[in-house]
Amino acid sequence: MSFDYQLSISKRRQSVAIKVTADGVKVFAPYGIDKLWLDAWLKSKSQWVESKKQSVSAQQQRIQAPFDSQQILIFGEQYKFECSQSRSYIDHDTQCVGLKTRAQPGSEGARKALFKLLNQTLLSYVTPVLAEYSQRMSSQYQELKIREYKRRWGSLSSNGTLALNSLLVGAPKWVIDYVVVHELAHYHVMAHNQAFWQIVAKHYPNYREAQAYLRHQGVRLQIEK
């Protein structure tokens, strides 16, 4: 076999599948599958797996690494990033971000301090935006949470908790506005059906452009762990 993989067997599964991620290759197969057949099938997929691994690797290289590159995205613009001796700040005039932390640069503690600063910045921007669109759309929410999510940009729960991904701070403001409208639209329609998209389109006509940005550029907003 030309590539290593982790095999997951399930009695519920009826077909074979391959998933290539930054953590490696995972193969999903039904219980009782013929091992010789599986080996032959995987061998036939070697070229495809290698192509996917290269694609995942390329994406990983596009993820932000501010402690190494001394750059970070803020509202769609590249800002200079540095460790500060005096205070943590974001200066939009000079496009510079300073982070004061006792933690080692690049460590988990330093990353946590960085996200605290980014969360405050995103909160300052979205607070008036949420107030404006909530009134305009006749939508309500009980609580706002800003934190890093792996697979979603925002959500609105049935109990009224509106959550936004911290990484949105790196996106242009017009993209952040779309995510706000998207989540507030869920106050009226929880499903992504025609009625839902009609509400989004009414209050954010260019929503498809924002969707395209997140789909194609979203990986650039991630910050290396």
C-alpha cells in the first residue's frame, strides 16, 4: 500500500469511503469487508489520495501564522503583528497589532491572549451592526458569544444564543455583516429553505458574494495552533 491510513469499521456502514485531512488519511468501511478487496481498491485510489494530500497541505500553508510572519488579517487587511512590552492594542490607522503577554510567542497561552484581543475587536464592530439589523429585521437574540469554531461562522440557537466565530475579525466588514444577517434571519426561519433565503436576500442582496468569499477565502482566516 502506497499510503498510510487509519481504518474505521462500522456495522451500520454499507460502502467504503476515504477522508483526507491535515491529521492524515481515514478509511471508513463496513463490518466484514474483504481485506484483499479493500487493499486493491485503496491501491487504485493512491493517485487521488496523493492529490488530496497535496491540496490539504497547500491549504495549511495558507493559514495565518502571525507569531512567525509578523502579519495578521484584520477586517480583510494585512496588519503588522508584534509582541508589545507595554499593552495590547490594534491601531487601524497604522494597521498594526501589538500583543502584550507573558506567554512564549506562539505558545497556547500567547494564542489565547491574541484571541482575547481579537474577540474584543470583533465585538466592538458587531455590537452596533447587530443593533441595526436586529431592529431592521425584527429579530431578537438573548446572548452574544464570540469564540473560535472549527466548522461554522455563526449560529443562532433555539434559546436565543447568537454565536459568532472569532476568526471573522479577519474578514472584510461586508462579509461580517452578511454573517450577522444570516444568523438573525434564523430568528424567523431555522431551516435553510426558500423562505429563509428570501429574508437574507431582502436585507443583504449581495449575500452570494459574501458566501463565495467565505467558501474560497475562509481558510485564510484561520490562525495556526
